[in-house]
Amino acid sequence: MKISEVRELTNAELSTKLYELKEQLFDLRRKKAVGALEHGEEVTRVRKDIARVSMVLRERELESK
């Protein structure tokens, strides 16, 4: 997910996306612990997506003050 795509979403959509990404990260970590994860780079990709969404939410929060 690119930062331009993240910036196009509304705050409600971003909150929903953040929740979904955190669930996905949990599932990937569980698979990694069991040894069932085929592509380890997925964990990195999801972590970066979480950071992007969190950053945009924080930027908007600071702009509104």
C-alpha cells in the first residue's frame, strides 16, 4: 500500500484498515512461530503498512488542533 493510497482514505476507513492490518500481523506472527509462514517478507510489509496508516492518522490529529 502506497502512502498516496493511504492519504485518500477517510479517518473511519483508516481506523478500520489499521485494525485489519493488526489482525493480519497477529496471524502472520502466529504462522511464523509455528513454522507455517512461507514468505517472511509479508511481516515486514504489514508492519510498514501499519506505520503508514498510523502516521497519516497522527498527522490529521495534529492538523485538527
